[in-house]
Amino acid sequence: MKTNYKTPARLLSAGISNAKTKKNELKTFILYLAPYKQNFKGVNICPKASKGCAAACLFTAGRGAFNNVQNARINKTNFYIENKPLFIKKLASEIIRETAKAKKNGEQIAFRLNGTSDVDFVYLLEKYAGLDILDLVYNISKPTAVFYDYTKILGKIKKYIDHPNYIVTFSRAEDNEKEALQALEMGANVSAVFSHELPTHYKGFKVVDGDSSDLVMLNHSGVILGLRAKGKARKDASGFTIDSSKLKTKDNEQIKATV
């Protein structure tokens, strides 16, 4: 039967190809799909994406600027949309394989399953592949595999806020600041993009340097992971990018790379 995709050799990419994740102290594997409705059915896999987020999306940043990379991500997304059970089973097998290698070598690794999407893969892995990511921990004090993500879905924050091995950061945008503050009050971290230097605080919450590593959230809770505007985000006028030059003086002090 003809399908709208070709089964890719691999779903996960090594984080070394990403300017931010290659700074991670742990070897990181990322799943990159095509965001929004870039698939044969027009299914939105970033259901809470704002206009500002869409305009500043990192889908075409770095290696994503190349057509072959974009086409590969669209193909993976078509695979996910058309045959979700098979996609998830393949994803699970890759996660298990990489975790087994890490355990054998005495290493610790990380997985980010939503590189450019906002899907509840933790739930889908258990539903379609019978994989509970806690089964890959082995040692709770130093898990072999650490899972983390970013989301604009507050319900996902509420669902996983107490999960021992899945750290989810809420992504602030121009249309969800109220939800971002709720997430902070719950003890979750929130990522926010600033146009100039990072302030020490925003809305009364501490700001740490989120550009220092994609895993900085592992060492904090209830803080803002400040990101410096890059690419298209530098020209944002929607409010997605916070103009730190207009913040109150006490909130506009430059910070060092605090992690």
C-alpha cells in the first residue's frame, strides 16, 4: 500500500548538530518534526503556537536551513501522522538502544522528544510501545536517561510537574503570559526570549541564562530561563520577544551566565 512517507533510518538526531544542545554536559538525542501543519494532513503538532512563536520558529535555524533537512523532518512528521503506532514503536526502540549503550558505558544521556513539536510522547510511548520512561532510570539518584521538553500546554506542566525523570519547561509567548506565571507559581521553569541583555528578574521571578545549556533547567525550579533573541526573533513586534530595554531599572540589570 502506498504511504505518504518513507520509513526513516533514524528518528532521533544527536544534539551535537544543535548550537545550544551541543553545550549540554550530557550527550543529547532530539526528535525533530516539522512544526504546525507541515504534513500531508495539515495536523497541527504545535497546538498552542502563537503567531510570534510561528514567526520566530527555529525549524529553519542551523541545519534546518537546508532543504534536505526540512524534507526529512516533514517525512518523519508524515510517518507520525499516518502510522502513529509504528512510529512510536520505532522511537521506543531507539530510546531503549541508546539507553542500553549508555548504561553499558557507565554514561548518562538525555532525550528531548519535542525539538520542534509539542506532543505528549511520554504518554504515547506507554500507550503504543508499553514503555514507561521510568523503566530506563535504573538509579533514581543518577538516571541513565534524563528526559526533558518545552511546552506551551499548561496541562502538560500540571500533568508532569512531579514526574521524577521528565522535566518540562513552559514556553512563554505573547499570548500566554498569565499561564506562564501560573507555571512559575507551580514551581515549573519558564523559558522567555529577551531582545537585549537578560534582566536579573522578570515579573518578580529570577532569570537565569538559558543559553548556557539546553539542560540548565535540571538545576533549577520556578525560575525563568532567559534566552537572547536570535534570527527572526530579533525583529519580533508581536510581544513574543520581551524588550528588556524597557523593563524597570531594577529588573534590567545585566546578568552573567548563571547556571
